[in-house]
Amino acid sequence: MATLGQDIPDIEVTLPEEAADSIEIVELDSGIEVAVTKKVSDVKVTSETGSTTAVVGKKVATSTFTAKTEKGDSSTVAFNTTKINESDIVVKGKGDGVVNVNTGRFNNSSVTFKKKSADSVQFNNGVEVRNASIDGGKGADTITFKENSIIKGRNEITLGKGRDVLELPANKIGKGSIVVTDLSKKDTIKIGDDSFSGKDILNGEVELPSYIEIQGLD
């Protein structure tokens, strides 16, 4: 395995030796850019607390992105790639975590917050999300699918403990579903401009769009 970024604080990237020329690491004023110049797989990216890491460029597959965040800090991982496939994004620590998927496709991949804090995940306009798994962990988290994001396959959302907000498009693109595994009375689901409390949903007082499944709801 090759290790990149040893001369740049707050990040370490490992990948197969034969793929070492597929990634360039650039230190910017706004954070650290991991530029993927060729399709690549089996990459491990670890960023330290308080950092902003932008992954840009070509397809990344079967890889792991880990962001650390200490209490009082906020760490961000942003993706501006053509595709993230069969990969895992993990945020750990006691600070806030932010994951933004701004372009391309996010397929068969996961975002996991192993922590208690106010975290957020956002799939931006035009992003295709297929068979994703999101685990918000503890804390008041926000998970957002922007209005023009494309939802395909079965996407499983675990909100975790805390007053969480799930934001979904009013006019969904794609034939996929959103499955919420653990909605609580304190949570909120927003669909377009409309907001519904978890309490009202669990009490059967809200008729949600058919693409949204609430597990445990008769």
C-alpha cells in the first residue's frame, strides 16, 4: 500500500501501490482537496478534527472515509465526484460532523455517525442516491435529500436518539424508497415545505407519500 499526505497535516490517504498516481492531495485555504484523477478503489482516507476534506473528480469504489471530530469542533467531508460506490463514510468523536454529497451518484454506500452531537448529511440537487444507508447516531441530526435529488433503490435511514429532522423532496425523482427504521415522537419529517411531527406520524394522523416507509408503523 502507498501512503499519501504525510507532509500535510490533518489527513492521511492509503491506497494500492499501483493506483498511487490516481490521487493528488492539495492543501487549500478552505481545507484539503483529495483530487481523484483516475477511477480508483480500496482507498482509505482519514482526516483529523476540525478539518474540511473535499473529494473531487472521478469514481471512487470500495473505499473508507473516516473523519474525526472533537468536542467543540466541526469536521466536514464533501464529495464532488462522478460516483461513490460501495464505500463507507464514518464520523467519530464528540464534535459535529457534516457530510455533503454535491455531485454524481452515491450508490450502495453508507454514512455513519458514531457519536453524540448535531450532525448533518445532505444529498444535493441532481445527486442520484441508490441503496444508501444512513445512521445518524445520537444527537439532533439533520438528513436532507434536496428537491431535485434522485432516489433509487431502497434507502435505509436510522435517525438514532435525539430530535432529528429528515428532509425529503415533495416531488421525488426516481422510483426508489426511503425506509425510516426508528422514527420517534420527537423527530420531524419535512416533505417540501410541509413538516410533520414524529408523534403525529406514529399516531396515524399523517398520510405520507407512498415512497416513505416507517418501520414499526401498522
